[in-house]
Amino acid sequence: AGSWSEYDAGADRRPIAEDHPLTTKPGYGAAKSAAIKEGLSVASQLDIPFVALRLFNVYGPGEASSRLIPFIIDHLSRYMDVPLTMGEQVRDFIFIDDVVSAFIEAARSDNLMPDSVYNICTGCPSSVRQVAEGVAQALKRPTDLLRFGDLPSRTDEPKWVVGDGRKFEAATLWSPKTILDHGIMKTVGHYSRL
């Protein structure tokens, strides 16, 4: 499993395809990219087919409490203010069930090119603000608890990261099934039962 953070997400607003330049900045993305390269190299030496799936913004049950949606759910469930940036960052949020089905499809498919990388994403841009407001709506909490602008935006964070998943979809029978609002409702339901 790879990550969208392997890409050098620039300022342009085009969906990121697998041939997009990779990041050269040290950190998580570079480490993931190095791991994929090593996997490809070792698999080639052992004559084992190797396929990497680069996941975009996975959300849903099982996320760490510090991640965006569980963090918002936790605060809103207790009617607490939620400190957020302005929420202008645009991401490609993909529900965990769709990610699991992509891995299953990858394991079953005979059409994936060995020694290749495929994006797993929806191709649908959604802002952090939209997600936060969707969580508030799902929890039936007032949106004025969402304190947009209380946190500064990170200077190293890309403003727009949306994937192009056509390569994987063309090679398999897979496509994402969960629209963001439904995924948020399922996630809220999961965390509300805990």
C-alpha cells in the first residue's frame, strides 16, 4: 500500500495520475515512495509480480482519533468547539470499504500489470470545510461549533490533492461505491456506538 503523499502535489488543479512526479522532500511521502521502489526491486529479483496501490485520503471506522473526521466527531459529540484551519484544503476522500474492495479486486485481477502502481481514489474533490460541515449535519450539531480559522494552515501542506484512478478502474471491475455523505454517515454511526 502506497500513499498519495508520494506525489509532488503542486499548485495545479489536475487529477494526479500515476505518472505524476514523485516528491523529493524528505518525510512520509518519500519514505513510502522508497518502500515501493524497494518492493519493486526485490520482487523483480525474486521474479514475483508486484503491484502497489497508492491510496488517497482513506476515512471511516478504525481511523485514529487524531485524524480529521474522528477528531470532529469527538468534539461535536460533546458539543465542544472544533478548532480547524479555514478548511480550504481539497482532498480526495475515499471510504475504507471501497479501499478494501480495491485490494480484493487487485488480488483477483489478472489484468494488472506486474511491477506497476495504481491510484485508489474517487477522483472527486472535497474540501475539509465540506467534510466538517457534513459531519456536523450527520450529528445534527450546529455548524458554529466548527471554528474555521482557529488553526493556521500548514505551510508544507498542499492545497489540492485529487487522484486520477482511471488506470485501476480500466484494468479491473472496481470503482468506488460510497459517496462522501454516506461514508460520513457510516463513520458517524460507528463512532457514536463506541
